[in-house]
Amino acid sequence: MEQIYLLDYSSNYKIVEKEERYKFLNSLLDQLGIEIDLTPENGELNIDQRVLLRKTLSNYDIDVLEELDGSMDVFCEKEKIGIWEKPRYVLKQDPSQIDRKKRHYLEMHCKYWTILDSE
């Protein structure tokens, strides 16, 4: 699947990217019947949320591999069940905006896949 998010050019896109990655992981876990609240503050989970996430993932034998480029692979019992690809950004311009600071914006293209989507 692919989703496109529109971001203000002056916004911190890295925070939005991390929040969307956690939403993907939360959604995947919900689809598996594992209820956990992953609501990051400024793109990061607090310590209690991290501890809870690690415990929950180890209880269900789920491994999450986050790459340095921002991509993520999710495995359950050594089988790949989800992929979050590094988002692609496109700078766009809206000439109809009167305010010059609002003329430019970013499109964040997020591609992801879960084993449950293809069923």
C-alpha cells in the first residue's frame, strides 16, 4: 500500500515520519490481536512505552528490525509479516498561495506491506 501525506515545508518531517512508522507498527499489532498503545511524543516513545513494547514483542516472538535509513522489517517466528519502506519526499509548489512561506510543501510518500493486507 502507499499513502501520501502533505506536510508544511517548514515542519519537522522526521518527527512525522517516526510517528507514521509507529502508527504502522501499532496497526500491524492490532491486526494480530495484540493491543498496545504506541503514541509517541515528538516522534519518540517514552521509556515506559519502550519497555512495554519490548516485553510485548518478546512475548509474541516478534522481531522489529529498524534500519538506519528509516525502513523497518517486522518478523514473527522468523517469517516476515510487515515492511515499512523509507518514505520518499517530493517538494511541491502551490502558486495560488498568497503567503510566500506557504507556497512550498512536501509530499511524503509512504509505502508499506503486511502479510494481512494480501490475504
